[in-house]
Amino acid sequence: MLILNCPYCGRDKDETELAAGGEAHLTRFGPGSSDQDFEGYLFGRANPKGLHFERWRCAAGCGKWFHAARCTATLEVFGTYKAQTLEPPRVIKDAITAKRPGWSWRNFS
Amino acid sequence: MSTRLANHGRLINRSKAIKFTFNGKVMTGFEGDSLAASLLANDQMLMGRSFKYHRPRGVVASGGEEPNALMNLGAEGHFEPNARATTTETFGGLTATSQNHFPSLEFDVGAINSKLARFLPAGFYYKMFIHPRSFWKHVYEPIIRKSAGLGKAPKARDSDKYEHYYHFCEVMIVGGGIAGLQAAKSAAATGVRVLLVEQTAHWGGRAPVDGATIDGISAEDWVHETVVALSACENVVIRHRTQGAGVYDHGYALAYERIADHTPGDGRPRHRLWRVRCKQIITATGAIERPLSFAGNDIPGVMLASAVRDYVVNYAVSPGDRTVVVTNNDDAYRTALRLKKAGLDVPVILDARAEGGGVLMAEAIAVGIRVELGRGIAKVIGSKRVTGVQICAQAGEGAVLEEIGCDVVAMSGGWSPVVHLWSHCGGKLFWDVDQAMFRPDPDKPPLGIDGAGFVRVAGLANGHLRSASCMVDAAIQGTAAAYNATGKVKKIKTAEAEDAEEVPLSPVWLMPQGASYKLRSKAWLDFQNDVKVSDVQLAAQEGFESVEHAKRYTTLGMATDQGKLSNINGLAVLSKALNADIPDVGTTTFRPPYTPISMASLAGEARGELFQPIRKTAMHEWHDDHGADWEPVGGWRRPYAYLQSGETTDQAVWREVINTREKLGLLDASTLGKIVVKGPDAGKFLDMMYTNMMSNLKLGRCRYGLMCSENGFLSDDGVVARIDDQTWLCHTTSGGADRIHAHMEEWLQTEWWDWQVWVVNITEELAQVAVVGPNSRKVLEKLGGMQVSADALPFMAWADGEIGGITCRAYRISFSGELSYEIAVPASRGLEFWEMLVEAGAEFGVMPYGTECLHIMRAEKGFIMIGDETDGTVIPQDLGLGWAISKKKEDFLGKRAQQRPFMDNPNRWQLVGLETLDGSVLEDGSYAIAKGQNANGQTNTEGRVTSTYHSPTLGKGIAMGLVHNGPDRMGEVLSFTKIGAPPVKAKIVSPVFYDPEGEKPNA
Amino acid sequence: MKRNSVFAVAREAMRQHSGWRRTWANPEPKKSYDVIIIGAGGHGLATAYYLGKNFGITNVAVIEKGWLGGGNTGRNTTIIRSNYLQDPSAAIYEKARSLYETLSQDLNYNVMFSPRGVMMLAQTQHEIRGYQRTSHANSLQGVKTEFISPARVKELCPIMNIDGPRYPVLGAHWQPRGGSARHDAVAWGYARACSDMGMHILQKTEVTGINQQGGNVTGVDTSRGHISCKKLGMVVAGHASVVADMAGFQLPIESVPLQALVSEPIKPCMDVVVMANTVHGYMSQSDKGEMVIGGGTDAYNAYTQRGSFHHLEETVRALIETFPMVSRLKMLRHWGGIVDVTGDRSPILSKTPLGNTFINCGWGTGGFKAIPGSGWGFAELMAKGESPLTADFGLDRFRAGRFIDESVAAGVAH
Amino acid sequence: MPNREFQGYVNVSQIMDQSMFTLRANLASTKIKAALKLAMSVALPKPGACATAGACTLAWMSPDELLIIAPSAEAQKLYSSLDTALSGLHVLLEDVSDARAKFILTGAHVREVLAKLAPMDTHPAQFPVGSFNRTRFAQVAGAVFMEKDDMISLICFRSVQDYVFALFSAAAAHGSEVFQ
């Protein structure tokens, strides 16, 4: 039963007020993209046992999409941040480094 | 015999006698009794039958760990099976019956299983009943099923109510014994919010029974003072009859409050499930005494030593007249001393330790109790009640040294901390060799949201058996929890406790240690599931070496007590059999809840009327009053048809179709989604959302649009209207509004966040009525207001105005193929507008119509329906909707997906109309049979029916379907499956059955 | 291996059961095997069994990190059915179901297959149409099912409330030869038979790396040393992505917790398995008498075998609506497993980018019922390089857009 | 629809004479702030709070959404002045008066009744008077205004108003008190 802090309304929201939205920081591939890129975009999901970046919506709340950095093995939450970004902000990366030195996830580290 | 003693009883109120019944017999108890205590007071030691062998079972414990004394309680809407007599409070009018026997508790034919026990060892069913094949289902299994199970299945509907409660605090403490109370005091001193829960109706746990002294006063008095003090603290909530049932991630915990189990029918909720969110949890859950494994330890009258003491002290109930105490530790001496003090006979204490015990032993000897050291029980004598014990040397093989008559055996194999809650969320344990117990490993706690431990354990549950260290530990944990939760520190004086010195126990996992097979096969580990020492040894012999394998193979610990008494003993036997150390064999995983909690409490208020919300339109009540046969549609209910008296549903639907086609029909279309999209980039945005172009839609006009998922599949459709330069209004399917609104927001927030677009879902703001049929214009003109003529409001146009004095927006669109308007009015005026139409339309033959009529009319026109023609695997190209896919746009959601080889493929099944050769109606979901079979021997197919109806307009069956290369095969006849009958021939035709030129809606 | 029978039990009863031998051996690993299967759950063990039985390949090791059958095989709600809509699904699940029919005899181990019948309730018009479609499909797939009336539903399952004001039962999709089996026994029975054929089941042996040369697999590193193999099968359910990662490829899979619960045992009151998809609940009664209830999956990735509690609340309230008597029962225990869910929610039985390496995963919430069919088809794929049972379940389907989507009929869960 | 009321240990009643508007706009924009100040003479509420201006309330729904509540009698005028003040700016103003239903809870134990149905901390220190929160009531979305210590108002969607009324009535029924 997760609690995540919504970075828009600032409230700690109960899991039952949130909607999970899968992996974060996906790059959309549209017409003109290769078959491989398009398959990766739709189906190639990171499924790590450990640090993961994912999308959530403050569904019974302010309605905003945000991202969370979370460990799938322990459910530890390293931080949440607004979704309008192409990569995790520095403060989130630092928070992860403090707990999981040497981490990497996709192209981020 | 067991009986009520003349004096004392700390929990009972002798001035309030209570009548209750057991197996139909009227008995008397006192207020404050547990049902088990009341039964014992009435000399009812035999309380049930075991699961597998149907052996007679008496109560063995005094709390939630009880495996035997399970009852059917109450009747009708208050009936409950498998209620523990030890945790059931006796109340006036209580009715209990014993379980798992036929025809009676005293005489149970199922007990034949006990005679056959040697043929029914652990796992016997895996090795037998293999032949003949059909016998498992038809012979063996039914017999096993009937013999298994415990209580009766409830029949009547639950007549109680239940609720949930969300509680937030910084520190939650589970267990209201002295450790829990001290931890609460220490945590509360810092001012943090504390919740303290206790599963029983009483505070203090074992300490008042065992007689410790705390801060110079009796434990009883200290508990009382502390409870009063805590109750007065504003930051503390204390709650009895409330069990900490489960610990979950991120500081979530369940507390199960049994409000009215002992006061049924008083109007209060029966149970309340607290969903607690806290920063830190302290489990001060105490410990459970372990039985000893000797032959005949399951015979009624063999009880835990602590339970015997509880019955005497708490309820003034003597389980028997002569009690033999058998132990491997000092604590059981307390039982002997208490019995003696109550004037009862203790013929002997058998202490398995060669050296015996400490001061408590000395005290026992001093009061004249015979103590035998290095001795144990070879075998208990008796069948439905203990009549005596055979004494042997613990170090030997069971040679009988002496036989002593008694009617109770009080046994103690040491104590196991209750670590369940610590383990629920991943806390690990270590084996304390000296105390022979698993204890929470403070270095491996359950991890919380910040990656640090969020559960602590205090007192006995943390392995502190003596009161003094228990209190010190509790104070440390309480202070630390408050600090970890909030950073606040405030130290208070820790209560100082004293109790008798004890010498260490000596682990005894089998009595006597060299017991023969014959004795081992009578030495019970799991009393309810009938698992004996020999069964666990057999499991090890057969290679079930993992503790999980052994548990599952023998069913040890899988009974309703979840192995609270049997787990450690079973594990020790397994370790011995495997020649391994106990910690290397490990423990099974403890799963929530701690003890069983009612299913009803999980559902809470969500039952009956409140089971799920029903979404209602402004006209809902009118429909209900006019014969609506309801159909659930995405949270809403829509009328399927309006039944008039004497009509079948089919007749009603057909009448509605004919009437709407010939005269005038009204449809409540309020459930269609309505989403406003506005902004400088709104056109660009909608061009991405829809497969067709929306940016070039002219002001005042409507366009039918399709939406696809990124996977290319058709997901929604609806009419889009251009409201002004920067504003569009998008209609979605019924029940699709929330999904599509969220879908739009998702893309705007997470992909195109720099686009200037606002979206608002106004579905609920409006009531919408489809006014359909050749007379539709007449009725609107009669009501008066805005112009609705063909010129003023042509097909696929919309306009704002007023009709019958009500502000509205009118769309000239048609999903029926008739002249048709959809009129949106403020929801608060929806009913008024609807009734106005009904009244004014009377002269034009108005009738309301439901969803099935809507479906038939659209099928007659060959219009697709999301969910019928589409199923999540269909792309617009399959449905002849290529015209709605813009060729001009570089991109839209789903475009790239539709370029994949399996989708951009002429061999896909495509939409056609279908007509049977005999005019009959094809079956829903019917498949077109193709020649041959595939590699797996399945008959090949070449199409399927997606919608099929009797068309009252055309007087024959019509259908739509997807057929391989369908549009190129017009006129071809295919064979369609019919369940239980030969295939049906149907011809491929155009899907537009009615008004193919499309003249009517343009009228 | 001693034959199991009532006579063997009787004989042993006379000598204190001293003659029973280990159910499976506990050997030291060899340096190399022809085939290594990673994962000794039902699917992995069944694969090994049919490699031996159908193809004579017995130089096989099944490597297991924990104890055999300890993953989803021992955690599921044991429903067996094959009334699937799509041809490839119906083929493999019906193969499995038909093998279950004779599995006890085949393995000489009673797996307690009980074809008591499975019904899937239709509670909306949409569901009726979906199930009717499935019935038609099944009639061409050789899967015996029928669509039954509400009255027949009530007759088969008297404790059901078919007139629920909210979602009355409008009928059901009924597979009379669906049912359940004892999950542990399936794993144990296969393990016993594999061991009997000389295969090695290596428990408490964790794979830590996958070795390759020239694009082909050569062996695995384990907590008990390096072991070589000619072919490798990965059958590790929830941990498929973790193992695939060791082999250097990514799977279209996400791992999520799935939960289940049981009530305390009561006397027999329900002889069929009921699934109600509109309200999201399914229930059956075990031979012990417990009501076995399946819950939902979490919507976020996790490797904790727990799951979020609110799913249980949703499931239980739905079941109380459908079976009012459930209200007065008590929940004895709830638990979770990690299921691996693919993009189309159908499994993957496929070659992989690494030569001689095969993957069997993605069973999501529906794996138990498939065990014998999955093992049969996957063994054939591993032995011959192709199998009609697995042909449509390749990894390549996601790129082509050729999905096997079972949710289309009526949002049917497994 | 009647002005329904339930009397329990907390009273639940429906309020019908209120109009509501949704405003989508970038609330961080100075132009938007200025326009709103002009139209309503009140500063924007902070996140998680509401602001009152006479008989009107502004509730912070999200960084780009406000809910404006006004007595029905003043609604038309307010709408016009908002519309005028915001004209030319990138905003979306919609009348949602009929899309929502409003209830009030009154009594000493309003926080307790709310806590039965909403997964939020209702403690006065965490949710003081003047707070506003969007959450859920059992199975539907809703919003909560902490008006006074003994009064909470609730907003839900119109279509589920019967459910929400029944839900709170059951929670407020005599006999189900948690702390008495």
C-alpha cells in the first residue's frame, strides 16, 4: 500500500487515490520510425528488480501526472517529480545516489 | 471434572449470570467469561473434533492460538462458523454448537478415520486413489470433502453492518500488555500521535495473571493506572477488542475491531476495519506457550500450562481436579502454585530438566508439591478425557516408571515470541539458542518508504521473557519509535518490574527423547490438522526437506490457527530428522491476518445499496417509473427497453424500433461523454487524437471521428463539433468520457506539455436527449424556440438556442438513420425538458426507446458500435472506415502501428453485412467455418459475426461481421456455426440494410 | 521408484512407513548437461518431463534458486480450464487440460485433478455476447463448453445469488471438464518422475550468469559453480526479465504482484469453480473446505510477494455480492506471487536472440492451468526447434503486431 | 430533487443553491492572477487551500485549475465579469453547476465521519479549518472543504449524488460512533 507525494498538490496520496501509468521517460516513436524502435516504444519495458522510474497520476486528487523513482524490490521511494521533463532532475538523482551508489537505469545514472 | 471455583476470577462479574446454550443444552456463565471458560465451568471439556481423524478435542489454550475449540455461533443472519471459544465473549442468549462430527460430538462416525490412522499418514492421498481414473472425482474426492471442512456453511444473508476507518498516527502499538502500555507511555511523552490496540477486551496481557510487581504495585494496579493515564492523553488513542491484524508496506496496518460480536443486534456495526497509516509500528504482541510432544498429548484435558493458569485466575474455572504439570522450564511452576493456592490437587510436576528449576521450583516443593526431575510423560491415558499419565525418563525410550491418575495435564515446552506482524512485511528472524526461540532480527527489519526499518518489537515478543527487561525494552522501543517518526525526544522514567528469578529452559522437542515409532505416531504437533511427529519425520524421509515442502506435505500449520502452537515444534522435529540446525531449516512465511478476520469487514460499507455507485442521469427516476429494464453501461445504468404491460422484452424493443422509424422516439443520451477542448493548439491536438482531420472542421459543423490507441486499435468514436475558433466539443461513447478525458490529459501533460490546450469534461453538466424519427422536427417546432428547419439547422450542423424556454445546444446528427436531433440542456433541467417532449410529442406518437432499439437501428444502417464491431483487435481499416483516416496527416495516435506488417495487410477480416438464406437470425459471436484444420487440429475459420439482430423494420435477421477479404466477396454464401445444430448458411451483403441512399436523416 | 498405490500404502502401514524413499533425488551437479532448465516450477519440471518422455532427452538439469514448486506453482488458486477464445490459446490450454485428465496415472502420483466444472458468469449483455462468441469458437476448437441459463447456474451453484439487484446473473460460459488440481502435487509429481528418469533437480542453486560463445549459449554460472549445457530453457515466471537480462536481451514483460486468499474451512457448499469478471472475483472450494479466492494484480511493477491490500477488499466485496454467505466467513490467510505480464497478456514460448536458448514466460495470472500443455509444447520447441502448440507465441509477434488478445471477448481474466 | 437531509450523530444535508465554475488557466501567470483579482477581488488560494471572497469561494484544484463557487443568484454576474476579465487570455471557463452536487456535514464529529470514507488525515493539525482537498469517498472522487471545526462541505459528481448521500448517511448513523 504505497504512499506517494504528489509534486503538484504537495500532498501524500494514498495508493488508492493514484493511478499507475507504467514506465516513465519513454520516447514516443511515430510514423517513419524503425520497426525495432516502434516495438521498443510500445512493448520494450524496463522491468528491473530494483530502481525503477515510473509514471503516476494523482487521480483522486489534482489530476496531474508525475514521476516516481522507486525500488521494485523493497518499495523504497527515492522521490517524485513533475512529469514535464525528459530526465530525472538532479535532486532525484542525488537522492538515489545517496542510497544506491553507482546506480543506472536505461540511459540515466 | 472442570468446574467453577467458589471465589475470585479477575475478569468475571459474579453478580451477572448469563444463560447460553451449547449443542442445545442451556448453560450458565458469568459476564466477563470467554465461551471456553463458560463451557469448562459447565464441565464441558469436549468441545470439538479434529479435522482429519475426527478425534475428540478439548480446549488447549486460552487465546487466539486455540486450535481445537471452534464453534458454530448464532443463527440465521448472525451465524458464524469456526468461532474460537477462547476469543468469544459469552453473552446472554449466545448459542453455540460444536463442529465437524456426525451425528454428535460425543459419537462421531468420522472417528473411524482415527482407527485407520496408520493407513492415512501424511500425504497419503498423493499415493492413493490414482486408479481407476474416474473414481477421484466421483468417489474418493466427495468422501474426502465431506469428511473435511469444519463449521457449517452459512446460509442466510448477513444481517449485520460493517465499516472502515482511516486512522493516521505517528506510532502504532500492537498489544496492550505491560510492554505495549509502557511503549505507548514512552512514545506518547513526546507528544506524537499514538494508537495502541489490544485484541482482547482487557488490558495488561499475562502480567496480572503471572503476578509481577511494577513500580512497587501489583501489575494489575499498574495496568489500571497506566490505562487511565493514557486515556487522558489527547495524543493517544487506545482501543481494546481491536487486533493488529496485518502490517503492510509504507506504514499501512490493519486493525480489526470487534465492536459488537458480544452484543449482537444492538445497532452498532459488528466489525470495523481500521486502515492505519503510521510512521512506526511497535509490535508488543507477547509470546505463545509451546506444547510438548508426547503420546496422547491431544486428549481432552491436556492443556497449555499458561491456559490452565488463565482459566483459574481470570475466570475462577478449574479445568480439572487433579493436574499433572509437565514442563521444561520454570514458568509452568506458576501454574502448579496457582492450582495449589486454589485448593486443587497437583499430584506431580514432571520437569524434563535433569537439574530442575530455580526459586519457583523451590516454592512448589515448599508448598508440598512432588517434583520429579528428568522425567516426562510416556503416554497420556484416556480417550475423550484424560484419566492419567504414564511417567518415564525424558532421556529414555518411554519405559513406564509409574502411572498417575489425573484429569488435566498442564504442559509447557517454553515460549515462542509472536513475531507474525514483524514478518508480514519482510522482517527477518534469528534463532536464540539459549532461549530456544526465533526472535526478530533488529538488523533486518521490514523496510519502509524511506528504506529504513519501520517496525520495532517490544517486550516478550522481542524475546524479553522477564518483566524487568521487558519494560526496559518497551521504553526503549517507544522512545525510539517516536524519535524515528518525528525526530522528537523525551525520556520518561521506565517502570521497574520484578518477578521471580528463572533458570533457563532446556529444549524438549520430543518426550521422551528416544520415543518409539508407536509413541511418535501418537504425539501430536498440529492438533486441528492431525499432524504428528511421525508425519513430519515421514516427510523428511521422503525428501520434503524444505520447511515449506514439509508444511505442505503434512499440512502442519495450515489449520485455522496457522500453526501458532505447532510451527516451532514441527520445525524442530524436521531439523532433527534432517540432522540440521533449526535456523538452517528456516521458518515458513507468516501471512496476514494474525488471526482470521471477517470477510464482511473487508467489504466494509460496500454491500447492498452501497456495493458500487450507480451513476444516474437526470432522467433516471422517470425511466424507472416507466418500465425501464436496466442495463449496466460503464458505471451508468441505461434502459435496455421500456416494458409495457404484457410485453416481452423482444416485443418492447421491436415496438420501439417501429415507432421510432415511423413516428417519434426519445433516447436519453446523457451518458455520452462530452469534452470541451480549447486553445491555440487545440486543432493540432485533436488532429493527433483522432484519425481524421478535426482542425479544418468548420464552425457550426459536426464530424464523426475515430480514436485509436498507439497500438493502432480503434478505441472510441463520436461526433465532434466546432464551437468557435479555438474550441471543439468532443462526444465520446457512453462510459468512455472519463477514459478519453484522462487519455487527452495524459498526452497533454506528458508528451505535448508545451501545447496550449485546455480540456474540461462537461459530461455531467448536461442532459442530452436524442429526438428521433420523422416527427422529430414537428415536436421541437411545437415546443418552440430556435429554428430547427432543414435550412436553419442542416444535417451535421449544430446551434445554440432555446427550446420550450430551456437553454440548449441542438445537434443535427443521427445514429439511427432517421431525421434526428440531439438536444443538450443543463442537467438540472433535463427531466423537465424530457417530460415536455413526452407531453408535446403525444400527438406525434412519441415513445421513449432504450439501448437495444438504438443498437438495432444503427445495425440496420450499418453503423459500427464500439465494443461490438471492435474488440480491441480491430483497426478502422477493417471496418470500411478508411474514409475517416486522414491521408494528409503526417501523424496521429495509432498511425505508426497501423503500418506494421500484420495490420497493413489485405488479408485481414473486414466488415460486411450478412443475411441468412432463410431469414433467421445468426447467433451472436458465430464463426464462419472454413475448409480444413490447423496444425493443432482446430477447424479453420474465415470470419465471425459482430452484431446480429432481428430487424423489425425489414422483418428478417440481419447481421454485421468481419470476413476474410469480405468486401470482395459480395454475394458469396458462408457457413456459420450454430450451437447444438448444423451450420447456418448466410450470404455476404452490404452492411447498410436500411435507406442505403441515406436520404432520411437529410430530410 | 516405488509404485504408489493403495496396496503400497497398506504394506507400508504394517511397517511404520519405513519403506518410503525420497520423492526426488538430491544430487550434486554434474559438469555438463544436454539441457538445462532454469526454474523448477510446474512449467520447468513439465518441460523436463516431456523432454524425457517424448524425446528421450534425459541428461537434463532443472535448476532452482529456492525450493521446487515454491513460486507461482505453489501460490495460485489452481483453476484449470481451456475455454479460451483465440485459437492458439485454446490449443495450448486444451492440450494442458486433456493431459491433466490422465496426469495422476501418467505420473503415478495423485495430483487430484477434479473436473468439477468451471463457469464464467455473464452479468452484462456485453458479457453474454462475449461468452457466446467464445462458445462458438470453442465448438470449432474441440473445447467442450456451453452457454448455460441462470437457472442452470443456480442449480450447479446453489450458494450463488443470481438475482443480485446490481448485476443479476444472465447466464454463464460453462466448461464441465474444467476444474482444479492440487498445485503442490503437480510440481512434486513431475519432479518425482523427472528424478526417476535420471534428471537432476538442483534446488537451492541460484543462476548468477549465462555464458555464451559465438551467439550460442554454453552454460550457466550458479551458486554451486559453472555448469555447461547444449541447450538452455528459461522458465522463471516473475523473474523472467532478470534472467533474460543475464542473457543480454529484453522481454516485453512487466512483473506485478497478484494476490489470493482463503477462508477458514467449512463443510462442502460449492462443487464448481466460479469466475465473475464484471465484479472481478473468482472462487472455488478446496477439498479441505477453504473457499479459495483470487484477487487482482497491482498496476505497478514490484517483486515483493505481497501486493496492495485494497485489491483484496475489492475482490471480497464483489464475492459477497455474488455469494452472500461469504460475508459470514473469515479470511484465514492472504498472500501474493509475482506474475509476468506481456503486452498482449498471452504467454511467450519462443526462441530467443541467444542461440540454443529458449524462453517460456509471460503466463501472467493464468499459468497453472497450462502446465502440462506448456511443458509439452516447450519441450517440443526445445527438442525440434518448432512446435505447433507454441508457433504463435513467439517473441516476434510484438514487432509484427500479431497479438493473441484474450481480453477481447468479455474482458476475461485468467 | 429535494433538499435532502439525514440526521445522525453527524447531520448530512444537500445544498442546492450554489453555482460552480471550472477555470482552466495557468495560475502562475501574472496576467491570470491580475484578471482574477480584478473580477473577484481576492488573491488566488494556495495549493491545498481555498480562498473566500464574500459569498464566493475559490478552491485550488490543481496548478492550472480553479473551482469557483458562488450563490446561484450571483452566478450569472460573476460569470460575465470573469469572462470579461479573462478575455484574450488562454483560459477555459465552464459552468459546471449541474455537474456537481454539494453536501454539508455538521456536528462535533464531522472529521470522524469523513475519516470513515476518505483516505486522508483529518486531524486538525493536518487539515485545519480553511483547507481544501481532493480525494475519494469510498469508490468515487470528491472534494472536501474544512469550513469550520464542526462543518465540512463535500462536492461530488452529480451522477453519484445518491450514492454519496447514502454513504455519508450510513457513516453518520447513530450507533456507529468511533470515539464516544
